[in-house]
Amino acid sequence: MVYPSATKIVLNILWFTSLSVAIMFIAMGIMAILGMKKEVGQLLEIFMEGSFSVMDLIDFIKQVVRLFGEKVREALLSLAPLFSYILATSVYLGTLYLYKLVGRTFDVTALTIGISVMGVALLSYINLPGRTDLTKTGWRYDFAKRLNKAFIDSFEVVLFIFFLTMDSTHLFYVPADLNVPLRATVSNYNLMDRGFKLTDAKTTLILIAAAIVLEIIRNVLKIAYSSRKYYGNWLETEPLNNATDRQRYQNGKKAVRLAFAESKDDLVRFVSFTTVLIIVFITFPRLKLMSMAVASLTLLVFDLVFPVRLLTKTRNRDLISVILEKTLKI
């Protein structure tokens, strides 16, 4: 009904094939009646060998299709990071265009806070330990793992680039009518002033102190959570009612020391990383320092909601930290 001409061609082919088979069947029946049984048997053998050829052809086509599918899957596995990079870049450009479009008319303080919270929350969620089952195997799981890993790395980079470029008025990939100065104020404080402005350094110091204190709280929580884990392991082997106060105190100190030793390298990297970020961001408008403080607060909330993030051995390393680690040799 939808494609009558194509249907007519298919029906004609089926009709011709059926008619040919019927005529051949009747012809062999007549030959058998006339005493040509041997010739009919030879014809049947020819048809049987011909059917084997058709089956060989079908098997060959199946092998070609299977091999083609394997090559396509291998190609998709290799291209998985590219898909993630394209997606992360699209997210960056879409967010930047929205930010610039709003900033052309309105104050961007609330929007900056919203993007900081959503961006860091999304990154924390997709980077959550144990979110994906690494024990499963197969092409679909390998493809998902590569896609997820590449997207995490690329999203970390584009999120960092977004906060570096969000106030720039010289972006060549943004229309000229969107490359305009932004407005961002809280009470009487202009957040678009440079962070190191000496005439009004109080706001800058408040933002820096807030970001540092929040990050220190996060790292203290990590040590406390790991200490609790070690202390709990001790309780499993030594019942609480059989332990003296002195033993509990000593084991508590031992648990803290183990957690601190486990986190020491991360603490050194944290101090260096935070210092570099502050030095970089202090040369930009205070809006970026506010974003940094909001990001630290969002990460602290995620640490409280998902305590598994606090375990040193299960924490994932972000790409920016790895780059700074290799650059600064820490």
C-alpha cells in the first residue's frame, strides 16, 4: 500500500520463482513416470549441490557482516574519546553563549553561582567512585567506560576554561554583540573589580579565606572519615568491652596517624593546587574568586552527602591536578 511499484516487482519475482519450481517439479515427475529415474536422481543431486553453494554464499555473507560489525565496533571504541570531547565542547559553548546572552542585559552574579553549583555538582556526580561497575566486560561496557573517562577529563578542562574565559570580551568564537563587559555586584561590592585592587582588598580577602577554609574542612573530613574506618577495623578484631581507655586512646591516635599518612601527599598537592588557583584567579575579577568559594562549598556538600568520596584510596584524580602535579613536580 505504501510502495505499490516496489511491491509489484517483489511479487513478480516470487511468482516467477514459484512457477519455475512448479514446472521443474512436474517435468521431473513426468521423467520419472517415463522411466528416467536415474536422470531425475542426477537432477536432484545437482539441486542439492546448488543448495550447498547457496548456503556457502549465505555463510560467507554472514561472516563478512560479522567482520564488518567488529571493525565498526573497534572504530567506535577508538572514537569514543572524540565523542566525549565534542560533547564537552558543545556544553562549554552552549553555557558560554547563554552566559554572555544573559550578561549583555542582566547582572550575572546569580547565574555565575548557579553555573558553579551545577557544573561542580555534575562533575562530582560523574566522578563518583563506584558509580559504574568496572567488573562487567563486553563491548558496550568498554565503550561506556571510555566515553565516561574521556568526558570526565574533558569536562574538567572545559569547566576550568569556562571560568577563565567567561568575562573575556575578546573571544573570536563569540559574536561581537556578546563580547561585552559584564555586570556583577553583591550589595555595594563590584565583583568585576580585579582581585588585587589595593583600595578595597577586604572583599578579596573574604573570598580567598572562605575558599581556603572550606577546602581545609573538606580535607579534615577526609582524614576523619579514613580514621573512623581504621578505628572501626580495630573494633572488629578487639571488642570494645575488652579494651581499656588507654587502648582505645592509643588505637584512636594510630588510626589518625594512618589516615594522615595516607592523605599526606594529597594534602601537599591540595595546598599547592589551591595556592596556584588563588594566584591565578586573584589577577582576574573577584567574580572568579566567588565562583571558587561556591565550588568549594558545593564539593563540601557532596562530601557530606556521599561519604565514599572521602576515602583516599577511592578518590579519583582530576586532570587539572594531574597537570599541576607534573608541572610543579609535587
